[in-house]
Amino acid sequence: GVESNSRPDLLSQSATDGRYEGGVVIGSDSRASKCSFFFLMFCCMAGSLADAQAVTNAVIHQLSFHSMQMEEPPLVKSAAAIMRSFCYTHQDELSARFIMAGWDHINGPQVFTVSLGGIILEQEFTVGGSGSSFIYGYADAKFKPGMTREECLTSTTNALTLAMDRDNVSGVIVHLAIVTEKGAERQLIPGNKLCVKFFCFTKA
């Protein structure tokens, strides 16, 4: 059977998702919003936590029903499409932005941005949350097609470190998830271990 695992335990006000050869890296800081994991997909959100929880619960329910009908795990694009439909239908009632990333057996690693206005956009990388406005230049310079796993991890970690240094509502801990066909691997980097060229955090 197909199992669904909703784990709303990656909390973020800054989120970065990038694709590399064979998988995706999802990164978030440690404050305010939420990130849910189901099948081999992560959904990162910024905005109203209540709205984010309502949307992800609805998407997880529909994906579970869809996977039972199809008798196989759902596609990442299907999850993003369901989320887009829900967001567009309720756009006047919601205040949140969503990133859907993961791996499926048809298209491999994928990253999608979903807007309340009904736009769904597949990207090599994307950033979100209040800290994202500080790191678009870094992300444009560092994220590129065909990255290795280590390149993607390093760029994601450094982008979040920069965002957390400049955004006073982001936390000082980096949560990472690496999703491949084998599953999801999680990493946590405390603030005193974060260091980029421009500065180092001295305490968590």
C-alpha cells in the first residue's frame, strides 16, 4: 500500500529549495511557519500558519485518496496542481505562499512554486518567506542546473544563513531535508556551526 506521513515539524520564516542530479534539497530556518512531509514530497510555507495547515491538510487528504485510486504514489506535479486549485479557489481567504518539492518515479526530482493567484511554476530552485528578499542575488548566482548534492547543500545552507542574519524574524537554526528515490534524509545545523564568507554566528 501507499503510506502518507504528515510531519509538520520543519518550522520556517525563510525557506530555500533546490534541485540537483538525483534529488532535491529543502532548507528552512527554525521559526514561525511550517513544512510538511508526505510520500517523497515536502511542502514549505510562509505566511499564516493556520492557512498553511488548512491547505496542507486538504492536499494530503486528496493525495492519499488519489494514490489509492491510482495504486501508486502520486506525482510531485499532481500535488502542486491540487495545491494550486485549492489556493486559487480560496485565494480571498488565504494569506500564504507555498513551495512543493520532492521526487517521484516518473519525473524524478522537482521543485514547484505555487501562488495564491493560481500560478504553478517549476524551477531549478526557489526561495520563500520573509528572509527570501535578502538572498535572491545570492541564489541567482549560486544555484544552477546540474548541481551535485554537495553543491546544492552548501548553497542552500549559505543562502539560509545569509537570510537569517538579515531578517529579524527568522531563526538561527538550519533544517535540511534531502529527498531522493531512497527516501528523505534530515539534517540540523545549529547556529554556532553556521558560517559563510561574510560572517559567522557566534551562538545558537
